[in-house]
Amino acid sequence: MNSKTMFSFPSISPILAAIFLILPPSEAQLSTTFYSTTCPNLTNIVVDQLTQALQSDPRIGASLLRLHFHDCFVQGCDASVLLDSSSTVQSEKTSGPNVNSTRGFEIVDQIKAAVEKSCKDTVSCADILALAAESAVQLAGGPSWNVSLGRRDSLSANQALANTSIPTPFESIVNITTKFTNLGLDVTDVVALSGAHTFGRARCRLITNRLYNFSGTGSADPTLDATYLATLSQTCPQSGSGFNVANLDQATADVFDNKYFSNLQANKGLLQSDQELFSNSSAQIVGLVSQFSSNQSAFFDAFVASMIKMANISVLTGTSGEVRKNCRVVNGS
């Protein structure tokens, strides 16, 4: 596969052009060519490892994209989400939004090991996450973009912040929007990044209340389409363990497309937080859902722009942080 370190957009939309002009100062310290001499084959390594992993686990691309989200929402895109608990680290992996939910850590380890064989002590785990997220989207049929690189890895994790800053499937759109705006992301980013739920799976325990006891009523969420409710009830029976998984998009579960938004219009959003975008939201948000549903290119452009913004939240660069040898532990531990 050809290296993506050399590819360029065939044409840059006005949305993307504007993003490059308004990125925070940290972007100036990142570069799409950061490893061009020190690890020129980096993107190929990431893509090859992810391609192999997808053969046995079609969910893994969506899982890695979600890891990148959960990393950036807690003290910035610094690979803190990858740290295991130790005498000095209280891992974010055991926070409420992550425990028994986030996955893909072993694949990150495999990618890191392959990178280390080619470019020892050079590439940060934070950059690997950012590259894996882009590759996951592109390999699933979604857009591609040049990933700015040069992040460093954190020396700490923040479980308490993970418990409060990561949006959950049970929150109102008002709360979710606040969590985004706290990080410098806007309403368009909320809708565009929610579109990542166009592929992947979610555990039944995240939707059990929607199916059987919504808001303590003893009934299903009234916004759920009746046929969809029946299908989900078979996948996630009331007496089940809650650890079964349901497709976030019933139609194209492993494809990155704009079906997520048409699902919302049909009252077929899997998570409460998904359906909130259309059923209990502002005219602006509903308008964006409708736009992205009818125009996949508009969604792809907005998603890329939002990913670029998110991937630059509070990044560590220069002499801050470190380049971890093992993504799970701070160097010297």
C-alpha cells in the first residue's frame, strides 16, 4: 500500500480551508511531515497492522476511533487513556465511560511493537492513536486526511476527569454539547463527530433502559421505531447479561457512511444520546442531521474538519511529556 505521507486532497473544501486558519497555536508545532525522515514508513505500518486486525475483528476500526475520542476528551490527545494502573497511575480504563467498554488496547500494542521495530524510540503512542483513527475511517470507506503529527505522551492519567468529561450514552444533548464546548468544539463538531457511530457496536447494557424502562416508566423510549424496538429486543433481551452487542447502524454496520443520520430521522438511533440529536434537539442540530443525511460529502467534509480540531486539543509537544516505549506505562516505571 502506498504511503499516505505523500497524499494530498484532490481539492480542499471551504470548510477544511477555514479549519487550517483557525487551529489553536499547538497546531503550529505539529506537522504532517513530522516523521518524514525519522520514520518515513510510519503510515504504511499502521495501515498494514490495522488491515490485519480487521480480518479477524471487523469492530476494531470503530473501537480505535473511539479510543482516540476518549483520549482527547481527557487532558488532551496525549495517550493517557492507554496507561494501565500502577503505584503512581490511576488508569482511565477503569473510569465509568471506559470500563468494560473501550477496547483495542492490544491492537495499539501490536501497532506500537511494529513501529518500534522500524523506528525505535521515535513515534509517540498519541500519534499512533491519531493515525489509527484516520486509517480506521478510511479503510471503512470513509474520508481520509493528512494527520498532523508530533504529539508527545503524557506522564499521567486522570480517572476523575474521565468520569466527568467524556460524553455518555445517557446524557441530554444539552450536557453533551457543554462537554464539547468546554474543549473548544462547537455544535457542528457535536453532530459531525457523533457520526462516528455510523459503524461499530455498543453493548446491550447501554440501551437496556431504553428498551424496557425508559426514565423509570417501565416502558420503552417512545422515540424508538416500533420495528427497530422489536429487533433490538431480540438482540438485547431483558433477561440478558447486557454484554451482547448491537450494531450502531443496522444497515451497514462496518461501513463509514452517512446512514447514521438517516437512521436518526427514522427513529432508529441506537443510543439515547444518538437519537437526542434529532428527537430532542435545537433547530440548528436537527438541520445539520438533515443536511448530513442528504449529503454524504457534506458530512465527510465536516467530519474531517472536526477530527482535525479534536486531534489538536491540548497536545503535548517539544520537550513536554515523552515518547513512551510501552504505551501502557510511563518510561522508567
